[in-house]
Amino acid sequence: MGTLFGTDGIRGVANQHPITCEVALKTGRAMGLFIQKNGYNSVVIGKDTRISGDMLESALAAGIASTGADVLLAGVIPTPGVAYLCSDIDTVGAGIVISASHNPYEDNGIKIFKRGGIKLSDEEEKKVENYILSESEKLPVGQVGKISSIENGLQRYAQFLLNKFTDISNGKKLKLVIDCSNGAASKIARLIFNEELFDSVFIYDAPDGKNINNNCGSQHTEDLANLVLGEKADAGLAFDGDADRLIAIDEKGNQITGDQILAICAKFAKDQNRLKKQILVSTIMSNVGLTQALDRLGIEHIKAGVGDRKVLEEMKKYGAVIGGEDSGHMIFLDEHSTGDGMLSALKLLEVMVSTREKLSDLASVMTVFPQVLMNVEVDSNRPDFNKNRIVADTIKRVETRLGVKGRVLIRYSGTQPLLRVMVEGPEQEMVESYCTEICQSIEKHL
């Protein structure tokens, strides 16, 4: 990772480096020059509902326009909506999303897509970052770009998604509860889960700039689960702040994780002869239950590094069409170039409609093993924990006790001085005890 870019763009607290107007201005200039070198002359900017979004949008737009490139403002729109517009509008060479995903409103971020709706490679991020930090290239004197709004961007993106869903319900509508997280899903959700197709109830769809992800959305599904039970709904759908992530709730009020949704959709695709290469890609953080389920289904399981970019790289490498993360980022590569919460929801609903099975029954394809994730604050130099004999022995001792019934995964955070310790096994109490044991060893000896 570079100085500015983390696992998913530039992230931080608004008005604190690197999420400042100054950095946004330079990022805009970098992207204006980037697209013109590639033969394009406009950049799309979208945002979620954070109060700092307008400020950063203005700085980014000014930076882009100062290079002579045009700016197209898409307004509040899901992150994958910007990726779609990067392919749909001929003049667009890149898209920028102002969002900090599932983080609280004080945070914000800058995500970048290039032409075709694909995130920048590590090498491209480095080039952009070098420009931001050095600003060595001269700007065209007297030549500035135009800043204008895309009036129908949200509607175009909504229609793109609806074209992916085939309604074979014969008039019997699924009853849904939709949690929009007071974020980018708040408006478009009503276009997608409309009354012609579904019987939908919407919650947390009144953003005020500060309530995004506040005890709602994909990270906080308690209210959604209670309402699903109260409404006797078929399913609940929870999105994060920029709507590229989906977590579902079944009719019994149980949370259905990203791994379970991947297993459901992969099984259905295989049954329909639509799972190319019989491969599914997820990350090393996926539950061991997913691997077991895929083994039973005869589907090869490829594990990528953490982050949807890593998943996408492996999908392209192996020719897979379905991949994602347990956190709810899912990629259906035959349908879209990036992870898309709305599309993931429609794919899951397609399985429910086609099979006429309850979501709880579909989710039984996979047994979720108890998993505990704890964070330990460490030195910013990130010492190698495997080289500390006491820590390494503690980890090995836990792994030996778990045997083939569980696993230990330890990695550094991509954005914070934290060591993430994940332990998975057959029993919750056991997993919590083992994870605590490792964390205490790290705190004491690393």
C-alpha cells in the first residue's frame, strides 16, 4: 500500500489528512490528467449521504476541471452505480466515489474507478499518488473543463439492474423489508424493489448527513430482523452506506452472511448450468463452512487476499463468474464489473422466486462455524509476529488443538496499526477462549 491509498481507496476522518479539500483538489487534478492521457475527457463523481460529501465533491470537481477535463456530477448514488456510468457514458474515462462505506458519518473516502468500471491497479494507484504528493505536471493555462450534472444517472443505473432480474413469480410478490442505512440506497431502493415486483417496507431511508450507518444497515441488523418477524416478511435486505454490500435476514429473523449468500447463488448457478468453470472465489476470511459446502456441491473454492480487488483479480485469473467476501461484497462478473449490493440482492431474490424455497431453507446449504475476530493495537512498524517465539508457539498450540475442525488467521489491518486475530471452530466458547489466548500473548510479548 502507498501513503494515501489503503485497501479500498483513500480513507480517513473528514477535514483531517488525507481527507481534506487540499488532497481532494490534487486527486481531482491527478485524475483529470490520467483520463486525458488515456484519450478520454470527462470524469463522473458520485457520493453517499455524508455531510462532508458536498465539500469533497466541490474540491474534486475543481481539480478535474483545472486540467481541462469535464466533470459529470451523479449526485447521491451507490458506488457500483458510478462504476456502471464509467462504462455507459462514452466520454467518461474514470469515476470517483466519495464514501467511507460502512464507517460512521465523520469518516469519508475517495474511491476511484477507471474506464469500464474497474478499480485502479496498485501500479495506477501509485502513479496517481505520486502526482498528488508531488504535483509536478503543469496545468493548461486558460483551458478549463465544464462541471455539469447527470440528470438521470440514478434512473439509468436502476434500469440496468432491473434488466438483470427476471420476474417469474406469477404475481405472488415476495414481502421484503429494506434497510437503506440512511445512505446511498435511500432513493434508488424504491426504484429497484418497487411495488410492481415486490411488497416492500423501507426503513432507515431518511438521510440527514449524519445518520448514515448509525445503528442501521449491514453492520447493525437488529431492527431489521425484528421488523422482518413483525411484518412476517419473506426476507430482509440490509445495505451499507454506499450500497456495495449486502447482508440478508431470513424469514425467521436469522442473519444470512455474505458467505451464505455466495453458497446459495453458486449452487443455483450450478444447477442452472451457469457457473462457469465450476469455481467460486472468496477471501481467506471466509468461513470454513463455505469451503465444506462447496466441496459437497462439487464447486472449486479459490481463496483470495482480503478486499474485493483481490477477489476480482482471482476471478479473472481463473475464469470465475461469482466471488465475494463474507462481509457482503459480492461480484457477479457476468452482470457487472464490481461488487454491487443491489445486484446481489436481486440475484438472491431470483433464487427465492425460482426455487420457491424459503430463505432459511436455502441458507441451510452451508453450516456457519463460530468465528471470533479481535483486534490488538501494535507498533506502527508492524513487527513480524511469526518471528516472536512465544507468540508463534501460542498460535501453533491453538492450531494443534483445533486440528481440522477450525483455523487461525492473523493479519495486519490495511488502514490502522492493528493486528487482526481471527479464530474459527466448532464451538463459540472454545473459539472465544482461543482468540483471547492469542491476543493476550501478542499484547504481552510483541
